[in-house]
Amino acid sequence: MLINEDSLYLYNLTLKPSSHYIQSIVGQFYPDPPPKQQQQLLLASSTTIELYEINSETGRLEVKSCQNLLGVINKLDIIHRDDHDVLVITSDSGNLTFLEYSTKTKKFSNVLVQEPMTKNGWNRTYPGEYIAIDPENRCVLVSAMEKNKLLYKLEGNMELSSPLDFHSNGLLTLDVISLNTDHENPLFGALELTSGKELVLNYYELDQGLNHIVKRKPTVNEPLPSDANHLIPLPNSINGGMLVCGKNWIFYDNLNSQKRIYLSLPRRKGQDCTIVNHVIHSMKKKKFFILLQNTFGDLFKLSIDYDHDRNLVKDITLTYFDTILPCISLNIFKSGLLFANVSNNDRILYQFEKLGEEDNEVVIKSVDDLATAQKGVFNYKLKSLTNLAVIDKLQTISPLLDSKIINNSKLLTLSSHSYMKTITHGIPTDTLVESPLSINPTDIFTTKLTSSSTNDEYLIISSSLSSKTIVLSLGENVEDVTDSQMLLDQHTIAIQQIGKSSIVQIYTNGIRHIRSDKKTTDWFPPAGITITHASCNNSQVLIALSNFEVVYFEIDPVDDQLVEYQDRLQISGNITAMTIQSDNKSPFGIIGTSDESLSIISLKNNDCLSIKSIQALSSNCVSLKMMKMGKDVAIHIGMTNGVYARLKIDPINGKLSESRSKYLGTKPVLLNSFRLNVNDALQGILAISSKPWIGYLYDDKFKMTPLIMDDTLSNMCSFINEDVGDGQGLVGLSGDNLVIFSIGKEDDSQFDPSQDFIIDNLKLRYTPRKVVEFEDWMFVTECEYNTKGPYKPSINGDIKENVDEEYYEEFGYEKRDKSWGSCIQVLKNDEIIQSIELKNNESIISSTVVTFTKTSPYLIVAIATNQTLLPNGHDKCYLYTYKLGKKNIQFIHKTELDRFPQVLASFQNKLALATANRIQLYDMGQKQLLRKSSTTIPFMVNISKIIPQESRIIISDTHTSSSIAFLKFDDSQNKFIPIADDVTKKQIISMTTLDDNTVIASDKFGNVSISRLDESISRQSEENWTIFSKNLPTSSNSCPYKLTNLCSFYIPDVITGFNVGNLNEIGTSAIVYTGISGLIGLFVPLISKNEIEWLFNLQLLMREKVGCLVGKDHLLFRGYYNPVKNVIDGDLLECYFGLEHGLKTELAQKVNKSIGDIEKKLTDLRNRSAF
């Protein structure tokens, strides 16, 4: 690879995958499932699939796997194989893919079928837009929107036959479903649109005798209403039937039926009812019911009275069931749970409390003709949840419309429906108890009393400053223990339960051994010698004396006696820390000394207390811990320079390998071990530097995550006790106070190790569009189309509202055509201090804060009246001017505009406004804003973004005729002069600057590019503008100079925000991007030529050896529209962690690295700017 030293090289990482799930499926995906046959939930976004289980004890959803397929998913379904389900996927690879879950890798890694259907990419004839699988697993139908339908017969062990083609010319397919036929020929129903714009209902039958597809029309020759939109297949008990849904009506149709059965849909008062979603639940004795959902989220229960002897539908009834948020899909578990894949808010898991068979105010019966069904008006009264109860929620940040990095490490997003969400990397904590202590504490310990006990019963607090110890009992009440037999007038260095039922207290002047019968035995060091450090487990004790000697003890398993090893080890240097393995008998001891090194000593019988090796460190260690994590034993090192390090130690020969390090803060790192009853007794490391951290192994990856808490801790440890809180947690020292707290959210019963984000929600009124920051102010503009808000318009937000917000949160606002719900909300210190409601015909276009010359700052908001979408139109446009006061903002005046104000920005103490292809400058006036300048950019059509600089602006266009342009403001001509623009024309959605001459931008298709203005041109335009401007060539089609493209990369999302910064307080700056589907990603700059070369070579090998599960070529995927340039895909490289050892070794040898070196580098790149 040839590396241009003047270019920019980036490393792409996905921090949080998309949370907009296009489909949700319930199935049994585990091969050889347990006897209980538990079902799993699969959620699919555009590029990832996530598998969840329901915890049988808590009822909460727990993530089991999350996979990036490195391809764009189109449709998913499941097909049954033996005792489990197989995932069927169509994607942009053009292949039909069957994936099976592997219990070995704990992912969907077994590719059973990879059948090419068409060429790579998307078009209207791509036969993967719809999937319909025969209920008896005999065949799979895939259909395009136009023309193509392919049918594959399943033969043998998941083998597909050659496809049967069916070309339907002049038809657009809107929906396809598979129908139950009870062992007759497979049958599929389709809703299609003819070239004459007439909706028709067609059936497609596989004639198994002639082996071809037959198109059949319904027996009932009645025209289909033009508002039909949704098909629902009926279960096995009703052969070949389906429901067709439209606006305010439903009818039942069967291929061989002589008539249709119609049904009116109930409506909210003054609103139409359109069904967009359904779920079918089959019960015993051929009973079933269907839950229908309309666009408002209202659920209706549909039941069918069916005569099985005559194969005849006698009647259909419909009742109002409950109201939830509008969903993309609904799923019912056999255990009686309902999962709601909400379209624009948190996903919710419900439990059925009852089936809605009582208290039905509205019961609708079927009728014989469509006219009667359309005319029937049945209104119902909205009610709070009565048949469903919320069990769990999956937090989401989709759709994400704007984002900003605040407080150096937090990501503020305008996301979901009417929320501002702040995302912080960390694990939340909840303080249970905080109490002052009588001593100035320095150390804290917890211990159980017997080896068989599961509860920690003693809490020991000690002070090295006053040489005192306090012993407290853990339980419902934390009280002093008076009969512990521990020495309370000594500084306790370590506490450990040893043997079967004994405790050792290691203190400055000796060791006290306390048996279960409260008898004690003391061991004392030589006169004038004290104990400085200690480490112990259930069967071993290792101590360091002030004369640099190391003494070793073992427990006699017969009588729980401590037995001292006859020899001692002399260390040549001050001992700063020591440890032995805490969870098992340790073959080695680790000693840190003041010469910045670690000594590994043997504790084996044949060479006890002999030094095996010495490891150099970057700084003195102050704390050491050794424990088994997964399959390996790890040494955790806390150093004085704030660095935490982790080494793998071979339990046979003591060899150290696979060094990992992370900077945690400015203070020395103090370590302690923890254990929690989570996921088979989760254990890990606690680290305290400038703030507390928790490290643990999850999904075979080590995570080091900060704990988010208000208190500043000096020490902490974990405990397990059923009588305290939820039975487990942490206890720490904050100053002179004792703090007991639990890990996880206040409303969660357990810590979830898969979630290392905290999402704080702030409820807004409407869908937020943009957030503007200015000093300690935040201004959020919000608006929703076809919505009538319940709030009274107020230009200054000084009207006290009496609105039942809980009601509207549950049922939504009233819908009204061509009406707008718009408001401006003002925030300070994360609180809304002012809400300005606009009239219901006013929509907010853009906003900014401008500090005009010698005046206070002003908030300028662009408003359009009577704006309509599709077709686009508006009446008048205004600029509302608000002055920022001490506590709120005050309306000053409004300025009428002659054009639509697309975007606002502050430039040279003036307001820069873009309308179509014009840029205008406004200054403050007494009664309105005064126009000072107007510049027409002839090659622009619709300017969408303005980034102001000192004397230049950078603009972008959403039209295909232009892209990004640099403009210089000429004071003498009082207008902007174009300098340079991009070579490639793009429809820019989001952009920001990396420096004065470099800009990163993304178009509406997901293409990310970085462009740079030549430094010599930039310098001349700034330093010698008079001469430079005279020599500028004139052109009406573009700028005289062109930008240089540095990087190109494809992300399958609409990027809504770029931010330069980092998401951890101690990282280097990177580019953080967010997508509309809730995606959060990162571009990390690569800093060395060697780093770029071997990462690039590794990427080439990964493309060749690993590839994509859905058959998509990785180079085509990341270069969807433009070839990839100077960006290495970290999402692909991190697949290296999950490879088999043999393949890892092969790839490592080809890049002349070890496996440990590769994994360390990938981990360091992730930790460089994020986590």
C-alpha cells in the first residue's frame, strides 16, 4: 500500500449499532433446545441482528448475541428445521441466505444456504423485497416490487431447488403473504397495483404436479377499494383464508369462497382507522385471536367464528383491546408475553393480564357488503392499559435527528419521539445507605464466616491514620459487632475467610486466626518489624514485612491451622504491593517493588518462594490483584501514574503475556476484586483513580467501564447479602462516610453487563428538530406535521398550562391535516425553564444565536406559516427575534421574508440566512432585522448548511447539481465570492469542519467523504485577497478551484450529525457520527505509517478469509457508491476476536504479528477515543 504522508487515514468503529429494528421475530433458534422449549426474540436493524432471551426469574430481556452482518438486510423470516428455527434473509448481496445459530460460537455462524438470486444492489426488479414461506416449509417465495417472483422448493436437508420464475408485467407488488392450505398446493396472496393504478388481489399457487406457478384471481368478482393496504393470513384452522384491510374496513377472502365477509373498524372521534400491523396467537383446540393495530397505536382483538365441519366462516367480531405506542411489528410468546417493536420510542415487553373478554364497550359484528362497512361509524373511549402490563423496556435512541458532544464526554441527542437523550459511557449506581463514621477510614473489607456460606456477613472498616478497626454486621440493619474477636485498636491490612469456618485478620503488628468457636491464635513478626502488605485466599496467606522479607502461610485442611513455610524470601527493594490468586489456590505470588518492576514468585512445594521472572513496569504499582477471568488467569496492576494494566499469567510456568493498559485518571489506581450473582457469578475488578471503574469479562471481551455516581470514593469492595437491597452491591468510603450502593438503574433488579451506556431522558413536547448551544443555554426547536397540540400559543411562553401530559404521552396528540404543533423550549442546567408554543399554522425551519455588534445575544428563529408537505408549499415566512435575559428569553420583533428561510447561522456579528441559492446578511434593527447584503450563488439550488468561519463560510446543497463550496466575504463588494467546491456532486445532509480547510460531510445515501481546500489557495485568499480576487476566473457553473478528496466511506444510514471530540474524558479527539436509526460511530485518526500499513494488510486478509455472512463483498459494501479511500473498517477487523485459533494464527503470521499483538492493537484503537 502506497501511503501519502499529506493525506488523512481513518479507522471506522461502530460504538452503538442501530436501534431502529426493521423486523422482530420470535422463534426457537437454539439447536438441541432444552426441554422447556424457551423461545427467543430476534431483532434486526439494517445491518445487525440481535438475539434476546427472557429471564425466567425477572421477566426481563437479556441480549445473548449481537452481530454486524456487514451487509444491508432487506427482509427476514424463519423456517422450521428439526427441533429449531433457521433464519431466512434477503439482502443487498442479491443472495437468499439461510443462517443457523451455533451454540459453540453463540452467534448465527452456520451458513446453510447461500443462493444467488440476482446481481448485487437494489432496484425495482430485485427479487428480495418480500419473503413468503409456506407454513409447511415446502417452499419459499421471494418477490420484487415489479415483475420478478422466484419460488424455491425445499428439498432434503435445507437444499433449494432451481427457482421457478414468474414474471408479472404491468404490476407493482405491495404485499405478499403465504396462506395455510392443509397439505394442498402451496398458495400465496398478493396485493398488487396495475398500470391503470387499480388495486387487485391475486393468488399464486404452486402446482406441485406440473411444477410451475399458476396465477389465480379471487372467485368473488368485486373491485378492490383503492385504500386497501394490509394483508393478514389466517392460521391452520381456516384453510386458505386471509383478511384484507383498508381505511375503516376489513373483509375476509378465500380463493374458493363465493362471497366476502366485511367488517367496520372502530374509530377515534373524528379520525379514520387504518390497520398497519397485526399479530396472530394460536391457542389450544384450534382457537386463535388476532391483535390489530392502527396508526395511532390502538389495539383491536379480532375473533372468527368458524364452522370446521362445513369449512365456513360464520361471523367475525372486533373489540377494542388496549392502546400502546405505534409499532413496526408485534410478537407474542407462548409464555403469554407481547413484544412491541415501537417505531419511534423504547421497545416494550408486555404481559397479558387478561384477554379483553370483559368490559367491551364496542363489539362490532360482520356485515355482507363493503358499503355498509365503510359507512359504519363506531367510536370508542380510550382507556389506560387494562389487558396488558409493562414488564421491561429496551432503550432506543431512534430516530436520532441531531447530536452534540457536551461536557467533553457526553453525547446529547435529539432522539425518539419528543425526547432529548444524553448518552454517557458508564454504569449507573443507586445509593442505598450513606452514614458517617467515627474514624477517618482508609480501608474497607467484606467477608463471609464459612466457606459454604453465600452471604457476606461482616463489614470491616479500618484506619491507617488512627490505627483503629470497626466491625459491622451486614443485614437488614448495619450494626456494630461486639464478639468478632478481632483486634479493634490495630490497622487492619487484610481480612479473609480461610479453611472451613475460620477468619484471619492481618494487621500491622501480626496475624490473628479466629476459629468458629471464637478461639484465637496470634502470630507476631520479630520485634520492631511490622507487616506492610498482605494478600490471601481461602487456603493461602502471603505477607510482606518492613525488613523486605516475604512470609508464606498455608492452611491445614484438617484443623484450619495456619502453617508457616520454613523459609523466607528477601526482596531487594521497597515492596509497594502484592497479590495471590483470590479465587483458587495460587501457584504464584506477585510482588511489586519500588524499582518499577514485578517479581513473580513460586508458591509450589518444590520451589516455594523462588523468583521465576521479573517484569518491568512504566511506573510503580500501588495495587495488585490476581484472579481467573474466563479461561485465563489475569494479573491486574494499578500504578501511581493513573494507568491500569492487565497481564495474562501462565498457571504452569508463570510466564507473562498479552499486556493491556488503560489510563484511568490522574490519581494512583487502587484495585479490589468484586463478585456479583449475575450471569453465573460475574466477577471482575474494581478500580479507583479520579473516579471509580469496574472491569469484567463479558462475551469473551474485557470491559473497563466507569461507575457513574455522585460521591468521590477513596476505597470500595463488593458484597453479597440477601438482606441488603437487592442482595448484592458495593460498599465504599467517601471522606468520613460509609456508602452502600447497588450497580444498575434504580428500577432494575440486577446489573446488566451487556449495557455500558447510561441514557438520561428529558421529555419534550414535540419531535425535536435542532438544538442550539450558547454558553449555559440550550434552545430546542420542535415541530410535528398533521398534529394539533393541546397547549395555548404564547409568543413569550408566559402562559401557565394545565395539560394532562400523562394522557397525551399515552395516547398521543390529536391528528389534524395540515396543522403544526411547534414550540421552542429553553433549557438551563438540564432543566426546561421556558416553553414557547407557536400557533398551529406555524412551523419552525431553523434557528441560531447571534451576538450583534455591541448588543446582547439574540435567538433568531425562522418560521413558515401554513407550510404543507407533499406537495411542498407555504404562505409567509418570518424571522422571530428573542433577546436572552438572565432567566428567560423575551420576544423583540419579527421580520417578514420574501423567500423560504432554509438555514440560519451567525457570521461576523450578523445573521447569515440562506434561501434557495441566495445568502443574505441581516443586522439588528429597532423594529425588525435589516438586510445588509445579498449574494446569489448561481450553481447552487437549495443551500442546506452554513458553517461560518472568520472571513469565510462553507455551504452545502441538497440538490444533485452541487455539493460543498467555500465562499469568501468581500467587504468591498459586500457579497460572498465562491472560491472552491467539491468535484463530486452530492446531496449533503450533514457536515462539520475538522480544521479551517477540511470538512467532513455525508449525503442522504450514507456516503461519507472528507474534502480539503488546498493550503496555498487558502493562504492566498486570507493574506492577499485583493490580488487573489482579481485573478479569480469567473464561472456560472462552479467555483474556480476544486477541493481534494481525502477519504470516502459508506455507512448504511443517514448521518445526522458529526462531532469532533471523544466519548471518554481521557481520550484523544476523533470524529463521532450519529445516524437517524440510532447509530453511533467513530472515525479514529491513524497516526503512524507502520500502523496504517499492517492494519490495511490485515483488512485485506479479513476480506478474503472471513467475508460476510449474507454473501456481500466487503469492498463493494463499504464502497457502495464511491470507492473506499483511506478508511479502514474496524467493524470487520474486530471480527478477528471471534475467529478460531487456527485462523487467527494464520492471519497473524501473514502480517508478521502475534495474536496478542493484533488483539491488543484493536483494543487500543477502540480505547483511544471511546471505549
